[in-house]
Amino acid sequence: MNLKIYKAMLSNSIQRVLIYRTTSILIVVFSLFFYFVEMFSGMVYFSYTDNILGWTKWDYFSLITTAAIIQNSYSFFFVWGTSDLSINIIQGKLDYTLLRPLNSFWYYALYMADFPSLINVILGIIVQGWIIFKYHIGFFHIIMYVLFVIIGIWFQFLVCNFSNMITFWVDKADQILWIPETLEEISSRPASIYPKWVRGILMWLLPILTAINLPVDIIRGQINVVNMLWYIGFVTFFTVINYKVWYAGLKKYQSSN
């Protein structure tokens, strides 16, 4: 899929926003509301102490804002593709995608952008930029932070996409689609608040907790290098698995049709 085609798909996404203006405004408003609720909760948590399990107030604000940037960026780039996938598989609506002379994996992942989420991404970047300024960290740490935020966005797509692709083989797999959303909620909390066995699962077996905590740990100067390298390797491996499962699923879909 080339840039010209992606621009056309972005144009279609903008037209969709203009058609459903009220829905788009509500998405922005509710997303901002929940973000500010989280920030207010942090103010309450740290109103009586400066440190909770090694986390300061600004560490917590950075974590909440980083989680918002990652989750809203995922929504902007990928949410339409992943949210519609299981229904389209069950109802046999992937045929039009398969007929196009394009890479079907990338086309389906990126075929529509959620522009209301972009507003929340921009707000999150502004707030996080202000928070990072208060840390007085170096340029290298900022680059590392940005890099792992991007990896976190991609990893969130991989998790959601993989859970949807199970529908290629299991008709009622859509009943487990709440799991990625639950994992997203869990991962937006400091890793240190969870028991060791939970951290073991969500930082090593399926490092969804690392995806959001690691960028903030880079800013805090508390990087677990071994876990970081494992996370990079896991995301790389999981990308290959997603790609292979997609095409295996398409073969199953075509044979069923």
C-alpha cells in the first residue's frame, strides 16, 4: 500500500467525521473527561504523601498521559480495522478487501483513521512535553521515550488484532474481545502496585505492562535493561506471528467461502 492510497483513505476518514459530527465530538469529550478524572485521582492519591511505592506525583501524571497517548494513537491509526475485523469475518465481508491488488494486512489495519482520537493525542503530547520539561532529562532519553511510545502503539495493535483474528477459526471468539481492553486498563497503572506473579505474567509472558510503564521508566531513569530487550524481541516476534496468522486465516476464510 503506497502513500497515495493512504491519503485517499485519510480523506474518506475526514468525510466520515464531518458526517457524524456529533458522535465525533462526544468521543473527544468523553475521552478528555476520563483523562481528567485520572489526573484528578492522582492529585488525590498524592495529596497526603510525596511518594507511593517509589512513584512521585509527576511520575504518575506521566504514566497516565503516556497511556492516553498510546491508547488514542492506537485508536487513530488502527481501531477501525481491528474493531470491525471479527464481525466482517463472521459475516463474510472480507471479500472486497481480498479483491484489491494491495497488501491485505496493511490495508485492513490502516483503511480508516479515527480523527477524533487525534485531538486527544495532540493534547496528550502537549501535557507530556510539559511534564518532561520538569524532569530536565537529556535529548537521548527523550528520543528513547518517543521510540518506546511508538513501539507501545504498535504492540497494542498487535494484541487487539491477534485476538480478533481468532475469529477465523472460532465463530464465538468475539466474546473474548474484552480481554485486550482489560489488559490496557491494567497496563496504565504503575507496575509496582501489582503482586510479583502478576508482574511476571504482564512483563515477561505478555509484556503489556511494559508497553506503557517502560517509556515512563526511561524518563524516571529506572530502566530494567533485560526486560527492555525482552520486550523488543517479543514485539518483533509477535509482529511476525500476527502477519503469518493473518494469511493463514485468509486461507481458512477463502476455503470456507
